[in-house]
Amino acid sequence: MNTLAIHAGAVTTAISLPIDGMTCASCVGRVEKALSKVEGVDSVTVNLATERADIKTNGPVDRQALVNTIEAAGYSVPAATINLAVEGMTCASCVGRVERALKAIPGIIEATVNLATERASVHGSVDPNILVAAIAAAGYAAQAIDVGAPADDEAVNERKDAERIALKRDLTLAAILTLPVFILEMGSHVIPGVHELILRTIGTQWNWIIQFVLTTLVLAVPGIRFYRQGIPALFRLAPDMNSLVAVGTLAAYAYSLVATFAPSVLPAGTVNVYYEAAAVIVTLILLGRYLEARAKGRTSEAIKRLVGLQAKTARVQRGGTVLEIPIADVVAGDTIEVRPGERIPVDGEVTQGLSYVDESMITGEPIPVEKTVDSKLVGGTVNQKGALSFRATAVGGATVLSQIIRMVEQAQGAKLPIQALVDKVTMWFVPAVIGVAVLTFLVWLVFGPQPALTFALVNAVAVLIIACPCAMGLATPTSIMVGTGRGAELGVLFRKGEALQLLKDAKVVAVDKTGTLTEGRPTLTDLDIAQGFERQDVLGLIAAVEAKSEHPIARAIVEAASSEGIAIPDIIDFESITGFGVKAQVNGERVEVGADRYMRELGLDVDVFAASAERLGNEGKTPLYAAIGGQLAAIVAVADPIKATTPDAIKALHSLGLKVAMITGDNRRTAEAIARQLGIDEVIAEVLPAGKVDAVRTLKAEHGQLAFVGDGINDAPALAEADVGLAVGTGTDIAIEAADVVLMSGNLMGVPTAIALSRATIGNIRQNLFWAFAYNTALIPVAAGVLYPAWSILLSPIFAAGAMALSSVFVLGNALRLRGFRAPTEATKSSQLPTTA
């Protein structure tokens, strides 16, 4: 970051640099000493706590020289990601030009520019002011922004709204001025009697002068934007779409000007005016730009909705009173009060109260979640009927909602591998079109029929106007914007844009069992009671004995008893018998709990529960038995229950033509029982945490492209090894950081949704690219006049302008269809037909 100050005629610049690798005061001194020796540096202050150097200069100092000095001293300046809002880009050529300008700056590692979001993302150790200056030198305006910051997002939205209003105003004015020109010129050719009427009243010369005045106003007022950007771009030898419009309309206008005021200069038979072509072209392209701006606004509605979830104020307890303060003033540790029906302002932990909170906007799950003391709250969710007090744990950019907004914006700004071809083509597209237009003009001038000059001009202008680099530039980013935005609404966050393309090619989905297929915690699933015993009494006695154990199975039994409101009595003479079970005296009765071999050791016959034991074994559960007072009382099973949504998710994955593999540390018998129950195709069991990466590699070698779904810390390496890693949003931060896609719903249903959305989005991109390339490939030759020798067909510049404007609108309209995407299971339920994407 740089700032300027002027003192007594001397310019002082303040430069701030982050520094990695400093560990002590000696490091601070070393860096300060090294930087002080750089020519132009006035003073240096290095702070170990903030790991930052603040440098004041009294002359011009190259930031890169400072970075090099720090690195020579043995430390490093970490690369940062800087986001810029870029104004003035209209087509794919503009994108390529801005990218090349940014990548030419020393210290830039990567630069990505997105036409649909009108943003640039730059990774490197460069001053943002240098980036802004480089973009300005390329002919565009830019400013650094903080992605996800409400203030910056609001400023960008205000700028886009102002742009839409200006376009609408210019379009209206252009249409009003163009309509008389169009009627005066085209009416003479189309409507019988109009030509004679004009000759009898105002005459040809005055007709042309009126058209000249109106067309001059169209070009000089609403159309001036094309010349302000297009002409300088030509002089920089970097023509863009504005250049095509500027050259085409000025050619028609200049020719008409000569025909009006110096007709003797032109060959006989070529004195015609084309004012209506210039005016109508400007009007139609303004119409296309306006429709495009409106459609772009709709593509970013998902982000706007997410930003709209952020509360504006919060009621905070300060100094014994409750104050309503702006959300930006809330700090971690504040105690915040929330009334029924209000939005939770920031992330936190409940300290008082009981309520249900609607988290559907974050997770996609429609059922409100109960919140009691110590429950986690997510900012942006809606409190239902109860009142809550909670302690703020994350504020500002650290909240879950801010992170979601940041993830979605980063994914929307990403460049997919499919974009590489488009970038290569568009780099040369506009210069190639200008070359084709010049060639068209010369061919018609030399070989065309009389009046050759007229034919040459009209066809060259048509070529310039018909070409549509904007459709090519918008084809990919608009689909990505709408697709990732729709994914966010469905609880699927693409952390990396590349995952959107790679996921569609997945052949197998590998799933970690615990916490992904299952709830991730043991639960009492079965309790069958022998005759003569009561369920409540038996569960209370078993829980009393198991309460002395720390084993997860024991805790599950105790939790089940507590949840049913069963009092757990005291016990005496507790004893654990290794390999068999436990026993104790409860209320004067002997209670023994353990495996079947323990019951046989006690002389009890477990065959009475043979049917239950066989069923539990087939389900992959290991049964325990309980004896009370020397009699067999119950068979018990504790298991990690399968999530209610898992079976439907597996069916949906199969309906998409995918194989499903389960990776688990469970024994093979239990794993295969779960696989049979769910219809899983392949099981890799008894895998230690370190072996998950090898399991992923094995499945990739056998099946091809692989997506891995996990939630735990030990899943992070496997998530990174997979072609696409999907983390369950309720899992650990480490797993989420290693993943390419985050499933906010916390269950497997997000996986078929993500894959189907990937297929739909990439399919949509291919449709857009086919349209954009086929349109240009087919219509540029038509505009050049290739159909004239055989069928006497020529394309009017007016129709060329209309077709060009509609091309961009078609691409945007097609991308907006993704807003109607439905999750595979949702579509299946509504149609009762198998869903494919």
C-alpha cells in the first residue's frame, strides 16, 4: 500500500510491506538496516508483531527493489491476492488486453480478468496503485476492492446501477433521434409514394441535411462512448469491439458526408447516403448493451441475495445497557441479544435462551434447528419464536456468511480450462475482423459490380458490425456466475472454479463412511426386551452399569436413557471383565452386560434372541446382551446410524451413471453390510487414516476421474489427492480448506446436486461457445458478400448490427436458464422420472 504526502515541495511516499520469516529483534534490525540502504528511502520502521515494514521515501523508489532487498536479507514478502473492479471492458479482446497488461508487471504470479463480473484478481507482491496504473495505460479504469466487503460490494452495485441508467438514457435519446432518419431513408425504399412525397416537399438535399444533423447528434451524444474508447484503442494498435463499431459507423458517416456536401468527388452512380446505417447501428448496439447490462445484473443476483442476508445493526450489551450499533462496530466477545423473528447479526455461541433458528439460507435444509446454551449460531440465519443472548465469536470478514460470499465470488471470477481456447482466439479476433473488412472493401472495389465503391463500403461496414467478440467473451463467465450462484442457493459452494469443469467428468464417487454416510457418533439403535421385563427399567439398569465406562458404546447407551428421561440409579461393586463385559449391583440386583460369550459363561442361553442377532449381524452391528438377576433380559445394539438423506443420495448418484465406493476403517463384515444396505458398488475396508490416499489412488487407477467426499481432519490428504474433493460443511476447517467444493447442507445429497450442476453448467457453456463461434464463423463471410455471386444476397449493416446485439443477449439469456436448475432428487420427485444432466 502506498500513500503520498507533500512537505515544503518534497514528495514523501509511504510504502507498507508484509514480511515473512522474522523471529526476533535481530531480524527486525537486519531488515531495517537493509532497507535503509536503498536509494530514496528516508526512514524504515519494522514491526515484529505485525510482521510488516513501513517505509517512507523522499524520492522515487521501485517497490520491487524493496522486495528484492528484503529477500536478499534472507526474508520474504508473501504474495497477496488483490481484487480490482475494472470499468470500460466490453468484449473478450478487452479481457485479454487487461490480462496482458497485468501479467507484464514484475512480481505478478497470476492475473485473471472476468468480463461478466468486471473484475480482475491478481496474485503477487505488487502495489495496487501500480496495477491500477497499468490498467489505465491499457485504456481502462480500475480501483482496488475488498471482495465480500459490504461497502465495496455496495459501491460496485451503485456504479453498475448508474451505468444501466446512463445506458437507458442514451438508448432512449438515440432511438428518438434515429427514428426520423430511418423513416426518411428507408421509408423512401419500402413505402410506395414516400419518395415522391419527400421530393415534392423538402427535396433530396434537405432530406440528406436533416439526416446529417440527426445522425451527427446520435454519434456525438449517445454514441460518443464508442469513439472515446474505440479510437484510442486503434491508435494503441489494440483494437476492441468499440473500435469495430467506431470504424464501421464513421466509414458510413464520412461517405454520407461527402455525398451530401461534396458529391462531385465521388464517381458517377455512387452518390448515396448511409446516415441511417450509422444511426441505427449505434442505436441497436446501445440496445444490446442495455439488455446485456440488465442480464448481467440478473446473473449476480445470487451474490446480492447473500449480501442481503447480512444484518445492518445489532443490539449489544455495553456498560450494563443494551445499545443498537452498526454491524461493523460489533467485536468478538460482545454479548448480543436477538428477538424472535430477527436475523442473527454475526456468528456466535448461545449464552442464554432457547429457540429454533432457520438456517435454510446457509445449509439448504428447510427444518429450523433447535438452539440452546452453547449452541453455535451463524450470522444471516433467522431466529424463530424464542429470545436468545449469545457471545460473538466471529465478526466482519471472518463470519461464515462473509466466507461464503468470498468463496462464491472467487468461483465466479475463476477461469475454467475450457476458457483457454477462447482466450487464444479472441486475442487475434478484432485485428482479424478489421483485416477481413479491409480485404472485403478491396475485393469489392476491384472485382465488384458497379457502383463498386458503394458495394465495397456497405459490405466492409457489415463485416465490422456483424463480428461479435462480446458473445465469445461472455459465453463462459456468465454461465459460471449463474451456475455457482445457483449452487450457493442449493448449499453447494465451489471454492475453486476448476472444480465446476472437472466434476462433470467424475466416473466414481469415493465416500468416507463416518460423518459422511453416517451421523458420525454412536447411537443406541436396537433394544429388544425378553418376556417379563419392561423396556424402561432394563434401559435404566444397563445405563447405570455403563455409566462407569468411557467407551463410546457405553456413552451412547447412557445418552439414550437420559434423552428418554430415565433416572439412572447408583451402583456398587462395579467390575470390568476384559474380553467379556461389565457387571455391577444396582438396587440390590446383579446386572451383567456383554458379548454372547459372556452370557454363555454365565450359563444363559442367547438363542432366544437368535433372529434379532442374525438381523443385527446382517446390518453390520455387533450385539450386546444384558442379564438382570441372573436372567437374560435384552439384546442391545449401538451403531453409527446412517443419515436419513444418504440412501436417496446414493440412488441419485447411480441415476447420474456414477459408481459409488466407500472407504472406511471398519472391519470388512460391517462395511459390506452397510454397503449392501445402501447399494454401494465397491468397499475398501479396514483402512487406516494414512491409507486413504492410497485407496483414492487405487480407485482412480481402476475407474478414472474421481471425486472424494469427506469431513474429518484425516480426510484432508485424500480430498487433496482426488481429482475433485468435496467437504461436508459440518466437518472440520482443515477438511474444508483442502476441498474444492463445500457441501453446506452437511449431508451427501449435495454431491449429486454438485455433479448435476457441473454437467448442466459446462453443457450451457458449450452451447454458448458453439453459438458465439458458429455465429461469427457463419455470418462474417455472409456480411463480406460470399452469397452474392450465386444468389445476389447481401447483408445490410443495419441487420448486421441487430444480429450482433442479439448474439450477446442470446448468450446471456441461455446462461440465465441455469437459474432454473433443480437438484436431481427434487426433479425426480416432481416428475417421477429419472433425472440426468
